[in-house]
Amino acid sequence: MTDWGRATYGDPCRDCGFRWSVSQADAVATVMATPAEFGRLLRGTDGTQRHPDLAWTAIVYVSHVADNLRIWAERLAALTLGAVGPVTPYNQDLLAQARRYDELTLVGALWSLDRAVRDWYDAVALADVAGISLVHPERGELAVVDVVRSNSHDAYHHGWDIKRTVEATVR
């Protein structure tokens, strides 16, 4: 297991309170609950709200979480299916710009998130059975549990961002 998450965000995360000691099963459960949780948090909004301290709107956070899970699902599946070598990092801000997250609709972003979570779950299950580990050029060697915790933190943290965005902008 890696200490990348703890070293980067603190344990618990100094912002959202995520605990890196969470079990893999609980981390998976957090990710699986994300579409319903984001939908609940954003009910009655159009997702264009922006917290005054944050650069992204709620839609952008939803889209980022969906793409992050999709990318990690692809990485896990590829290695499980025989790919070799380190995984390729990506720049979340360049991806947001290229996909024009700020012009997407909330219903489309939530739909995408729901499908990304399902694919992620399937890829985690495959990788877990295969017992793979992967090498990330910035994070080092990662076991499946490390990936699951990191992905869970991303979803949980951005759920926290969305919650405080809605609370600060919708009254």
C-alpha cells in the first residue's frame, strides 16, 4: 500500500475529513453511492452554481468525478486484460477544458457519472480477482486497494465541494 493519499491530503483529509484507513469495501460503497448522493445534493439546481472559493461549478465536479472513475476503470481493466507498463497520467484541468465541462448539462453529467460508476465497479472486481498492481509515474506502485481509496476520496471530496457549493449559493 502507498502513503500517497495520506501525504498529499492528510489523514484524515484536511479539507473533507476522508480517512485513508477506510476498508476497500467501504471505499467501494462510497463510490457506488456517489450518483445518488450527487443527484440528491443537486436536486432543484441546474448545476451551474460555483462556490466563491472554488474554480469549478457543480456540473464540472460531477463531470470530473465521472471521467476520473472512467479513466481508472480503463487502467484497471487494461492491466487485468494483459497490458504492461506504467499507467498514463492525465491533467484534470486540460481534460475539463477539452470536454468543455462548463457547457455540459447536469442531467447529462449525472447520467455519465452513473454509467462510469458501474464500469468502475466492474473493473475493480476484475482487478481484485486478478490481484494486479500498477505503477503510476507520480504515485508509484499502487495495489487495487490504493486505487479504490484514491477514487473514493476523489468522489467523497468533490461531493463535499458540491455540498458546500449548493449551501453557499442556493438559499
